[in-house]
Amino acid sequence: MQTQTSQLQHEVEYNPFKQINDRITELFTIINELKKGESSLELRTQEEDQLLTLDEAADYLKLSVPSIYRLCKDAQLPSFKKGRKILFYKAELKAWVMEGRRGGDTETDSDTLLSPAQVKKLHK
């Protein structure tokens, strides 16, 4: 009798249908998490593809338009010309700023891209 009871408990504990159900639930959870991550990845990709004009780049970097012109002329700032316009990829500008940072975290907030010392140095 004891053997039958322990065998029955063993079968209940190792029910393959329950394991399959648990695995399916786990897969749905993973799929939902991936979907959430996919939408943030799409937003990130849109930002990377975003083109900025000269004025928008100046606002984004918190620099004057003449400073942006000088940096482009000296080939220090990643840019390209389309006709008579100078254009910038937002992601390249962010990477350019990050190259100039020393230490600290590699993530940055778009409102605090340059330190006051960096801005002062650029205006010289």
C-alpha cells in the first residue's frame, strides 16, 4: 500500500502534462518580454536614423551655429552635405560626445551632453 501511495505521488509530481503547461506559460512570458524590448529597440533605431539640420544639431549639442560650422570645417564633428545643407545623424553626434567624456557611465541624458569645460573649450 505504501508503495502504491508513493508511486502515485511520484506520478502527480512528475506529470508531463503539467510540465508542458508550465513550459508553455514560461514561453508566453518570454515572448511578451521580447515584444516589450522590441518596441524600445524600434524607438532606439528611429533615434539613430534621425537626421538633424545645422540648427537642430546646435540645439542638441548646446553649441552656437558658428561653433558647429568650425567643427565641421575642421572635420572634428561627424556630418555630411546634401546639396547646400549640412546634416547630422543624431546617433553619430551622441557617439562623438561620448568619445570626449572621461570616466563615468557611458549612458547619457540628452539634456546634459557637454560639460561646461567642454563647451568653454569649443568656444575658444
